[in-house]
Amino acid sequence: MIIVGGSASSKLAAKVAKLLGCPVVNSEVTKFPDGESYVRVNYNFKDEHAVVIQSTCYPQNDNYIELFLLLDAIKDLGAKRVTAVVPYFGYARQDKRFKPGEAISVRTMCKLIERAGADDVISIDIHEDETMANFAIPAYNLTAMSLIGRYVARLDLRDPVVLGGDQGALPRAKRAAAEFMADYDYLYKIRQTSTKVTMRPKRLDVSKRDVVIVDDIISTGGTVIEAIKVLKKQGARRIYVACTHPVLVGNSLKKIIAAGARKVMATDTIEHKISVISVAPVIAESIR
Ligand code: R5P
């Protein structure tokens, strides 16, 4: 097996290769003078199982093009099998036609990954599990929530509650909480008027308790900031925030801290200064 690190995930690829004790090669990526992408991967792939690791975070379009070019080139260079590992799957939230005429972007990305030559696909905490059903090839969605739970368990929390940002995040909260036998719940949205929505934990009282909010993605931080405000009003003690994918656009991290988060933690599906948890073990385990 040979691990190929795309430019968005070269550090993660090196960690996966180290865990598996197999070689790693990085893609060489530049731009032609007219802006087109140039990709080269210098390795003899003949009869190899190549595992391409490339998150499709910002700049999403460049990172996707690099992924497509890598998959196609590696297949063409004689690899017997190519696995696409896309730890952060860009466009995953555009998975429906919310308004008439919209592109269902993630479906298009799935088609292109498959058509470019992937024999199987792996992602981590993709926004909706069902997205993997767009692939005709085997496609697996792993989770980083146990790793997040194990990290959080070392924080010396007092009477902790793990909260999913919404009902869909409840299984994530449950998985993280199981690592340190904490209570878990989710934030339930209550529509007060046609324009006003508030939220509260569905079952549990957070008063005087430490709270860990878990989510798949933090992008603008809007969801988490709203949750922090509400939890503070309800008397939560210290509030921690953990996510798999630290998209964190603009100054969203500052705003989350300013809203009252004690610490914000994430994995390295996207390289960020808060990426303190590596997903390399779950990737390595799945391709071993
Ligand atoms: C929503 O369903 C997701 O799980 C995240 O909560 C959301 O995408 C985060 O986005 P933002 O940080 O922009 O609120």
C-alpha cells in the first residue's frame, strides 16, 4: 500500500503512513500561468493499492480538481486499486435542492470522484450519512467522535454534559459522551414567533454543569455562538466546543471565544491551529 498526500492533507497523510508503516508520497501541485492546476505524483504505482488523502476544504474547487487529477493519474499509472480518502468533504451541506433550480453540488462531487477512478471512498463525519449513498462504489463514513470524547475526557470536567448542536447531532454527542460516561443531549429549537427561534437542551438541566458542544462542522460559528449564549443564560458552568471539521471562516474563532467558550477543539481533517486531535488512527484502522 502507498499513501498519497494531497496538498490539503499532507501532514495527515504522513501520520497515517507512519501508523501503517507504509510509504508516503506527496503530490506536487502548482498553477500554470493561466491559472489551471498542474499535478504530478512521482512514484511507480504499478499494481499498488494507492490511498489518496485529500480534504476538499478551502480552496474547495482547487482541492477538488487536485483530487480528480490525482485519482485519474494514479489509475492511469497502473495502480490496481485507488482509495479516495476525503476527510473533509466540501459541498456536503449542499445535498438537497433547497430552492428550485439549485445544483445538488455534493452529488456532482460524488459522481466526479467515482468517474475519476476511485474504487472506494472514505470520509469522516460527513454532514449527512446518506450522501455516501450517491456512490455506486463502496463508500464509508467514519466518525471522529470517539477520538473527540477521549480528548475531552482528559479536561477534568465537572458534572459534564455533551450536547449536540441539533437533533441530527445527537448520535455524535452520544458517541463522544460514551468515552467518559457523561450525560448527553441535544439543543432543541423552539419557534416562538415566525421570526424568533430559541433553543434549550431537550431533556437535561445544564445549570452549574460543564458543557461540551459537539458538531460536525463549525463554519461561521453562528450555530455554536447562539448555543453558548443560551447555555450561559441557563446557568452552564464552563462551555467547551469540539468539532470534527474546523472550517472557521473569517474571525469566527475569535467570536466563539468572545461569546464565552472556554476552549475550542477540532481534528486535523482540516489543518488549523485548533486541530489538536488527529483522525489518523481512524483512517489507518479503516484501510489496514
Ligand atoms: C448544521 O447542520 C451543521 O451541523 C453545523 O452546525 C453548521 O453547518 C455550522 O455552521 P455555522 O458554524 O456557520 O453555524
